[in-house]
Amino acid sequence: MPAPVRTLDTSGRLCPFPIVETAKAVRVLDEGAVLLVISTDAGIATDMPMWCKATRNEHLGTFRDGASWKSFVRKRAR
Amino acid sequence: MRKQGKAIAMISGGLDSTLALALVRRQGIEVKAVNFYTGFCITETQRRKGGRADGSVPRNEALRAAADLEVDIEYVDISGAEYLDMLVHPKYGYGANANPCVDCRVFMMRKAKEIMEAEGADFVFTGEVLGQRPKSQRRDTLRIIERDSGLDGRLLRPLSAKLLPPTLPELEGIVDRELLEAVSGRSRHRQMELAKELGVVDWPQPAGGCCYLTDESFAKKFFDVLDSREAAGEERRIVPEDVVLLSTGRHFRLSPRAKLVVGRSEVENALLEHHVPGRARLEAKDVLGPIALVEGEPTWEERMLAARIVARYGKGKDASRVAVEWREGELVETYEVEPERDEARVEALRI
């Protein structure tokens, strides 16, 4: 995975807040930059790809890492 | 040539709002979808508790609908004090349970109007269908929602548009009324046809609400909180922590000043552990059993009763005595009690 420019830890926050926080973080990111989102809500595995598709950002992958999930998102170029 | 417009879509991800989204999108109108987080969504709560009984994790349908139609989506958290105050004092009253649907719609549309203005959009639209719901989707209440939200003329219901007066975006030529629908009532026949026509293939089954406020047993617990606060001389109100606890565990009303909540599963026990501050925590010692919380100011008799009920829901329910630990801040006590055997009494206390 490409190196993220920022890591957003949403551990302990429940659906839909990991996505709400992701949206806020991506808004201030440079185009093409990668964000790593850490979440303990299992819903992220389905939510993140859907959110990326809806907002036309690139979902690079979501992986389980012990009790949490790691999602890599690349901000779209407009 | 039609004027290029922009719209705010209120979507739940159900079939109707997905179809409304598709109907507006196919007119080439730019759409931003919003989904409101109220804290009362049953599906979301199921996800928080680790999924359904069969182990599957329900999808977030609003996200799924936005993703299918490639529409930008924003979540708006409205679960704060202002929303809770509306639930306790609804201007237009409740439906069959604790659901003030008309007031809730007005509340959401007001927020949608703010978003419409901030986004420079021309109108707001929803998946509402005339006559589909007994309270909030009658002709008169659809009009009330439009008027009270301040969205006068700028609230479009694409599925029933041809049965309603033309809205401003239709009059201004942003939306082609001819391409909208004339659906009414509870039958979903036309929606099924439309799904085929518009290429919508995925929507949640079964149809219907996902709101705890329309649930009868939730409503009992909701009104119990209000009534007991009033009986204890307090203001009728709901706070965010109540909302989490109302959908967790078995609830027993010990007195207007004391309530017992008993976990029903490991996930619920873990959830209750997060709400120990300000409450008493009960758990059987030496035998497996649920975590329970007592809130309020129980008398000695009510403490004993709570301990007996907690013992009754654990593995020691057939024992003659069970030690129940009562932990309240720094205070830790152990009560030796006989598990409550009077089922009628337990049921009478059940909320």
C-alpha cells in the first residue's frame, strides 16, 4: 500500500461516525493523497468501499488487523 | 434547453428513496445525498451489537444506494439535544408508538434546507409517497412538512409529483414534471416496475421502517423514562445515554426513582459496562450471570429485589442462595439473596 499522508484513528467510534470522520479528513487532503483509516467497527469493511464509490474517491483496500480494520483511501483528482 | 440544477436528496437507502434518486439523476440534475443520523436506527444498532442473530452484518443502505448511483453522500448527525427535545414535545403528536413522524420530518427538512442553501442547490427531494404511511404521508401532512420546514415550493416528491401541485423547480424548468411519477398508496407495484425501468436492482428487504420509535416495546420503555422522571418531580426529558440504554437489555421498573437493566447477551453486558458511571453495577459472584445496572435512588427493598432478579437470570437461578455483588462508585457490597421465583412479579415489573 502507498504511504498514507495521514492516519485517522476512529477506534471505539461506531457506524456511521468512522465514515463521517473519513469524509471530513478527505475534504482537507491534497488530491491524490492517501489516508489510512483505522476502525474497530466491522461495518467499515462494507462501508468504506461504498463510500468511496459514492464520492468517487479511490478505495485501495481494507484489511483486518487483529481487532481493528485498516482502510486505505486515495483522494480523487477533480 | 432546460436549466442545469442541483438538488439535495434525503435518502434512507430504501427502495422509494433510491428510486427518487434515480428519477432525478436521470434528468441530468446534480445531486448531493444526505442521510440523517438520529440514534434510533434499528439496523445501525444491530451493527453495533455485532450483526444479526444469523451472524450477518447488515449493510448501510443509504451508503449502498449512493454508491450504486454514484451520488455524493453526507451523513448529518442530528441526534443531539434539539432532536431529543422534539421527540418529547412533538407539535403534531405521536403515531401508534413513540414516533412523532411529522415533527421528525419537519426537523430533518429544516436541516436539509440549511444544506440546500449552503450548497447553492435549487431544491430538496425525498422518496415520500402520497398515502403510503397513515400519519406522515397524507396529503395534508405532506403539505404541513413542506410549510413548517420553510421549504415552501422547494420540496419535491418525485414518486408522487404528478399528484401534487407543481413545485418551483418544475415551474422554473429545472425539473421536467413529465418525467416524474404519480405513485400513491401502499402497493409497491409501480415501484417494482420503475426499479426495472431505471435499472435499480438492489434494495433492502423486507421494506419498512428501521426506526426504534415505531417499535411497540421500545415505545413503552421510552414513555416509561418520561413518566417516571415526571413522577419523581423532574422534567420530562430524554438524554443521549437513555437512547443507548433503551435498546439494550431487559428493563424493570422498581419505582419512579429506580430502574434495573439486565444484559441479555455478552455484547449487551459489554455495552452496559460502558454506562456504569453514575449507576450501580450488579453481577452474581461465583456463578455466571448477566451484568445489570440500577439507575436512580433505590430503597433497601428495591436493592434486594434487583439482586434477586439478577440472580434469577444467571446460572444460579435454581440455587437456594446466590451472592450478588453491588458496586456503586467506591462502595462494594455483597448481598446473599434467593433468586426471584415469582415469575408473575418479575413480569409485572417488566417495562
